[in-house]
Amino acid sequence: MGSSQSRQHAGHADTQSQSQAQSRPQSYRDRDDDTVTDDTDSRSFQYIAPIPEPTVNDDDDDDEDIDDPVRSNGNEAEKPATWMSLPKKSQLAILTFARLSEPVTQTSLQAYMFYQLKSFDPSLPDSTISAQAGMLQACFTAAQFVSSVFWGRLADADAVGRKTVLLIGLLGTSISCLGFGFSRSFVTAAVFRTLGGMLNSNIGVMRTMIAEIIEEKKFQARAFLLLPMCFNIGVIIGPVFGGMLADPAGSYPGLFGPGSFFGGKDGVWWMQHWPYALPNVLSGIFIFCSMLAVFLGLDETHVIARYRDDWGRNLGRKLARSVSRNRIPRYYRRLTDQEEDNSLYEDENESAPTPTPPIRPQYKRPTFRQTWTRNVLLTLLANFLVAFHTSAFNSMTFTYLPTPRAPEGSRDGIFFGGGLGLPSSRVGLATAIIGVIGLPLQIFVYPGVQAKIGTLTSFRAFLPFSAIAYALAPFLVLIPRNPALVWPAFTFIAALQVISRTFALPAGIILVNNCVTNPAVLSTIHGVAQSVSSGARTLGPFVGGWGLGLGLQYNFIGGVWWFLALEAMVGWLLLWTIYEGRGIGR
């Protein structure tokens, strides 16, 4: 009797211990198997101190040893994030390529927009052309303001996902670009700019995808910096690209004009009829290539839609396998399909268990009050103010630089007008300077400073530099027309604004992203953030162009610049009312 009870008790203990071991994570069971080898002594599990569970990282590109017990116990400092340690670099590269296609297109057309608008109606005064340039920019961003929330909610839908919305946005940008290049009137140009904005919500979707690709906060500063970095690269390439290719028949008559190498007797007719189409055609090809890269190589990141069959990704994998097979050295013999099935996978199929379908996570959408907290709303307002003065500066610069200088003797104290009177080629050079200054700051300076003092602190520290730049900008017209004086002064003012923007734009993205704690509304929040930003980028160029036109008309060019300086300082004060959330990452 006693022996039977002992056996039953031992069997009960074994069953209980096994169930406890099965309920532990896999890493615990592996460690327990190494520690306890006698099944009859399974009760010793309760006397073993729990081993800290190692950090799980699903990223294939991350080379960190996550099972190192020294690092798990915190005896060794965590390796700092670097550009080379970013996980999933191929996915980030595709997103970067897709993002780069847009600022290249936008900044290239801004380099010649003043002259294209002038070609529509040469009788219009410069003040009207300045206002029209601001209205064209406002058409694009106003359409984005209206449609961004819709695209954000569509990207959050289980049946659609992020990638589909991104492809639609790239297609819309390509159509808008080609239509704008072949426009012959201001109304036609405005229609195509509006169409491009209605179909484009790519920034919000890309921010969402980066947030889902990069889950660890230590990589956020560099990952979210990729999108503003693309803008600075576009600012370098786009204006030079647009300035060189605009009006090719007039700029390069020996190549495209009458009696030229490519044009023959009468010249290239479509370049003469649509003098600003060539840069837009090449931009459209660039956007199409980025759309193809997204279709073939980008993975869906939506928590539910990622499990749906992706035709483009499957085709991309087949093409990649086809290319890799063609690179097999000659001294290797290609296995037949039968040999592959019978030899390569024979042992694996015998030993591997039958895979189980992945469990699709379910997220309950938070309530309205849980989503739109005070911190979320204030963070969105801070982003609105930054986007307003930044977009106004960009738009006004492209108009301010080519505007002719005011007549001598027209200054009366703070009342002075005119622009710098630069030709289109020099406008491209001036705007490229902005990108040349910003790119090294983003790559080498911002990540280290952000890691040392934090996102919000760096935002507060460098935002006032924009106000200083705006306060000094109108005085450029008072400098004598001497390149040795004008270019250093312009570079100094541009550097102040670029330093501020380098820290402000990625910080705003990170703060918005970290306000979200539920993945079910991540794309919606980023869609709203883009809508808010688009609203600011609608008002900014419109107010800037309108104010610049009034300044030229009433000989008070400094008024609009000093208004921007005041607005930037209001945004700086607002930063002291918000805090950085914890987000959904690790």
C-alpha cells in the first residue's frame, strides 16, 4: 500500500514538473534540460533560481549574440547603436529609395518653377508669379491634408495594409510629375499638383513601416533619420538636376535646338513645345523604378496583412533565385529537381516537425479618449508649427533667390525690397548648399547628440536656430552684389536653418511615434500627423508666397521673414509642455 502510494506520488510529481517545464518559455526548458538530468528528481526545479530570459530579436540582420549570459545579466554594457548595426537593412534601403524619389522630384521642379510660371504668361509681374508659386505648393499639400487620414486608416485596414497604399502613392506622384511637366497653363499645373497630393500619403506610411521594422528604441534615431536625410539628398540632387535640364533646347541649342546633333533641322519639337518636360520625364522614370523596387522587394509590415500572399514579393524572390542560379560556378553541377527533392531535404523532412500556421495577433482598437491624449495633441501641434515655418522657408527661398534686386536708393530704414536676382543655375546651386550642409550633420552629428542628450532635449536646444536664420534672411538683399560676400552670408543663414531642421524633423517623427502604444492605430496616428504636417505645408508656402508678394509690392521684404521668426519661437515654447512617450518598441 505504502509502496503504491509512493509510486503514485512520484508519478504525480513527475507530471506536475513536466507541465511546469512545458509552461516555461523555450529558452527556460533548454536550460532546465541541461541542469536536471534525473527524471525522478524533477522537483528540484522549484529550488533553482530563475535565469533571466534572453532578449528575443527576430531580425536576421542583427549580429548581436542574444544568448550571451554575461550580457543577459547586465555585467557588460549594451553595445551602442551604429549605422552598421541597423537591423533589416535591405527593407530600410528600399524605403529610403522610395522616399528619395519624391524630394528629388519636388525640389527639381522648384528650381525652375518661377521661370515655368513666367513662360505661361510673361506679362505677369514678379509679385504675381511669387503668389502663384506658393499656390502651386499649397495645392499639393492641401490635397495631402484632406486625404492623409483616409490613406492612414486604409493602411491600418487588415485587407489592405501598408505596402498597397505606398504603391498607390508612388503611382500618383509619377502621374502628377509627368502632367506638371507637360502643362501649358497655371490651371493645368495646379490640377496635376492637386492630383499628386490626393494620391500621395507616403510619408506617414513609411514612418509607420519603419516603426514596425525597427522595434528597439536604440535604433530609432538613425532609422527615423533616413526620411529627413532623403530630403537633404534630394535638395542636393534635385535643384541641380532640374536647373540643368530645364529648357534644354534653349540651354543646349547645339544638342537639342534647330540644326543640332539630336534635333536635326528643326530641333527636338517636344522640348521646344514643352521646355520644362524633360526633368519631369526623368523624374517619372526614377519614381517608376522605386515603385518596382517596393513591389518586388518590400515586405508588408501590418500585423495582420503580413500573412496575406504577396504576389510582388513572391515574384521578387523568384527573380532573385533565378539570378543567383545563373551565378553558380562552372565546376558545380546543378542538381535536378528530383535530386533536390530526394537528397537535399530528405533528412530535414524526416527530423523536422510539421510546421504550424502562425498565430495572427489580435489588437483591440483603443477608445477615442485613449488615442487622442493631451500629449498626442500637443505633439501634433508642435509638429504643425515646425512644418509651417520650415515649408515656408523652402518655398520662399526658391522665389526669393531669383527675384530681381530692388532699384538703388529704394531703402528707407527697415523698408526695403527685392531679391537676390540669381539665374536658375545659381538657384540650383544655392539650394544644393542646403543639402550639402545638412547631410553630414544627419549622418555624423545628430545620432550622437540625440543619444547623449535625448530626443526632446535636442529638439528644444536647436529649434531657436531657425528663428535666428529667419530674422537675418531679409538682410541678404542689402549685401553688395559681390559673390565673395553674398555666398558666405547665404551659407551662414542656410546653415542655421539646416542645423535646426536636422534636429527638429526627426525628433518630431520620433515623438509622434512614441505617443502610440497600440499597433492597431499606428498608421492612423501617422496619417493624422502627415495630415497636420500637410496642412502646415499648405499654409506655410501660401502665407510665405503671399507675404513675399506683399513685401515686394510695398517695399517691406523683411515683414514675412520676421513673422516666421516669431512663429518659430512660439513653437519652441510649446516644446516645454510635452513629454516623450514609451511607444510600442522595446
